[in-house]
Amino acid sequence: MNKSVLKLFVLFFGYLLVSSGLFAQEDPSVDTIFRSVVLIRSEGFSTENKTQPWMKKNLSTGLGSGLVISKNTILTNAHVVMDAKQIMVRTGASKKEYPANVKFIGYDCDLALLEVTEPGFAENTGTLRFAEVYPGLGSDLLVLGYPNGQENLTVEKGSVLRLEKNRYSFSGLDFRNVIKINANILPGNSGGPAVQDGKVVGLVFQISKVGRDVAYLIPNDIIQHFLTDVIDGKYDGFPSLGFTFQSGAPISLKQVLKIPSEESGVFLNRVYPNSTFSSTLKEKDFLVSLDGLSITADGELKQQGVPIPLIDYIESKQLGNKISFELYRSGKKYQAEATLQKNFSLDLYREVSDNYHQEAGLVFQPVSRSFFNSEDGDLDSSLKYHYSYFIQDILYRYTNRDIVLSFIFEDPENAKYKKYKFKVLESLNGVVPKDLNDLKKIWKENAKGFIVLRFRGMDLPIVLNQESITGINIRVKKRYGAGYEE
């Protein structure tokens, strides 16, 4: 958009915005609002199927929007710039594109900060303030962005439908605060701001798959947590609760565990290892307060009269912060302190790996979420079950990560092993590999003799000798172009 067209655009929408009462013309100017939003183009290489990472990687182009939060810094979604090899940004006031680099990225909150180092970028941009409170239900707002990578900035009018907690689809794991809105949002709007009264109230990050003209914003409390986190030069993420609990209401259970009937709190079911409270809390403890705030029987804290779920209170703080608490154990009341950290077992769910090891037409990969996002129809349901209980039952005490036979390149000598696909590898020549690197090491140490592979749920092992392994490797390389490690 050239400057003359932008001027007409600003005049027209300035009249519209002021007359609609969405924000005053003087604070900030309409021109500043429009200049605060940029178009983002990213290029990278990816495979369509993470469970087949040996496939040729294709060049892909991502399109999105971003919010300028300082002269050379842009806030956008993590999914807009993930795995990007090149990022270019452009304002609506200029046709010039500027290279940008990812400075920080948070996959668990779908946010990223980009930095533009080339001079001249700030001359065509503006910045906005963040609202200090959530927008009211039913209130109007404006969503700005570049849907489908269009050249010109688009402004859509929307309204607030609900303030809720929802799953962030990018990670597939995290339930965080969102603002549900009614607006005509399209791909490419991701990373663009929603503005009300001249201030940013959230960032577009996902579109509803079931509701027409329904989208979601990342609210400012999540954004501010991310921005505060990176002040020290690195992104750490959100602390995790680290335990499961049940209602503290049952009087009979309190009597059995010698807890005063008038005390309010929750009973702990499980405390996960390597988490915030793993060294201070135990199963059957009765937790009654955090930071001096009493806990209700339903697991809520009351802060200034407002009920806050335990998980929300913990996640509102930064990793490394101290937290004090009170509990009952065996009839006695204790006070303690802990340092907030991540839940190691939950982070295992986040792993998405394209690392693999191939020998004899057999492809081995660490079990990760990649398998459960796969469209492979014959995915073994027992693998899903095992993956869940690998964490829930703390099976990672015995191995860092289970290895699965993820693919078999067809060859006359390994065709009989089709039923072993998606089975978990138990041992290689009697040794349990701790991870994929350990598997490669053990295989190499036994390469001159027989390779004996045992799998969970299969009575008979796969047995290979060096001659057959070499033959299969050569044929697979020739037929499929898939290499192997020599």
C-alpha cells in the first residue's frame, strides 16, 4: 500500500472508528494503530509426516501477522515462525520487506518475539499499549491483520463472546486463558492484535473448527507472562502444578487422616517427581494454603475476594519464584517453601522428534506426540496406551524414552516382520536402550555379529545377521533412496 492510499485508508477508517466509539482519535492516532501491525512471511523446510522424517523436505511458506511492541521488536504467534529459515516483515506503509530473526519463542503459549535489525524499519511503524483489564463480555473490538497474506491491512469488527480456559491447539497440551470472539478471522490473521479503546486486548492465535466466525485471542495476562519471562535473555515457560488432588470436603477421610474437620483444603493423590513440590509434599497430604491464601475444598484460592484455581495461581508466576504453603501430614500441621519449576513428566508429552535410526529396512524412533498426530490408520492403539502410562505410571524411571519400530521398508528378508510395526523395543542383544543415541551405540557395538531385537507384546524376537543387514541396506538404498548409517 503506497502512502497516498494509506492516507485515504486512514481518513476513512478514522471516521468509522471514532464514530463507532471503539477508541478516541487522539489516543492513539488511527495511523499509529495501523502502523503497529505487520505482515510476516516465513520460509522453511519441513516434511508432511513427522513419523517419516526421511522423506524429502519441502520448502514451505508461512503467512501471518505481527504486532510491533517496540521500535524493532515484533510480537507474533510461535506457529507463524516455527522452523523458519527466513523471515521477512512488511508494514502497510511501505512495500519494503525487512529480514527478521526469532529472538524468543514459547511453544507452550504460542508466542514469539522477532527482531528487525535493519535500519529504517521503525520509521514506518507505531506501537500500542496493552489494556490492563479483560474486555467486557459483549463489547466490540477491532481485529487487524493480513488474512491469507493479503498485501493490504484488513480491519474486522468483532465482539467478545466469552472469557474461558481452552486448549491451545498449537501445543495440543496446554489449557490457558483465552478470549473467545465473534469475528471473520482467516488464516494469516494469526499474530495480529485485537484492539479496543486504542489498546491491545489480545493476539489472534486460532480459529474455531466448529463455530462459524468464531476465533480465539491470547489474552494480555498470558502475553505479559511471556514478555516478563524473556527479560533475563531466555524463555523458560510456565511453572506446573506438579500434583493431582481431590476434594477436601469428606469429613470421614479427614478423621481417618487426623485432620481437623474445620480445616479447608485438598487431598493430594499423586506428586510427580522432579516437579515443584516433589521434595516437600507426599501423597495423602492435606494442603490448606499457598502464600497465605486459604485453599477451598474444590481447589481454589481466594485473592481479593476472587476465586482462582490452584493451577491458574501457580501458572501466573514465573519459574524460579518461591512459594510458601501449609499442609497437614499424619495429624500434624507443617509450613514449607518450594521453588516453582516445570513438571518433567508433562514435558515428555511435548516431545515432537524427527530423529530416527535406520538399519535393515527397520526405522526406529523415540515415542513422541508425532505418532498421535499422524494420519497413519494402523497406529497400534496399545502404543497410545503405553505412551500415556509411560508418564502416568512413571515408567521413565527405567529408560529416558521408549523406542518404537515406526516403519519398515519392504524387502524379501524383512517382510515377515510387518506385525512388529509400532511395537516398543524392549532390548537389543539383551540391553535396554535408554534413548535413540544409546540404541545407535549398542547396534554399532554388535554390528559384527547377530542383532537380536525384542519387542513388547511379541514373543519371538527379530534376529538379523550382518550379511542380511548389509544386503537389505543396499536394496533399500537402491529402491527407496533411503540411506542408512554406515
